[in-house]
Amino acid sequence: MTELIDALLPRASNPSPGSAVVAAVLPDGTVDITVAGATINAACLEGYTDRAAADVVFVIPVRGGYVVVGRFTPPPAP
């Protein structure tokens, strides 16, 4: 049954923890994120302060949407 639900609902409508890309930073402190090709609005934890478009962020599902926990740190340069 889970496979059918996943096939019918895009991942943005069926949230799970993972990564997303910030599409835009909004004046109210929220961000628009892109998840599975869909752009949706998300709240951010206070620790994610230096928000910028194109950030790859870790998100968790909350009440049918997402909350951004923080930005993934790029690996150190070799």
C-alpha cells in the first residue's frame, strides 16, 4: 500500500526527513525549498541563520510540511 501512496502523491505532499534545496529566502524568515521537483514554503530553526538560495539543507516533516534544521556542511577540500 505504501508504494501506491508514494506513486499517487509527490514526495513534497508526503514528507519524510532528508535534504532539500533552498529556492528563495523570504523576508518573514521562512524559505521556499525544492523537494522532489516541487517548491514549498518551510519554517527554519533559529540555528540556520545565514540562509541563502541554493543552500542544500536538512529538513524534517512537521504537520504535513517541512522545517529546515540547517545547511549541510560541504566536505573539506582535498
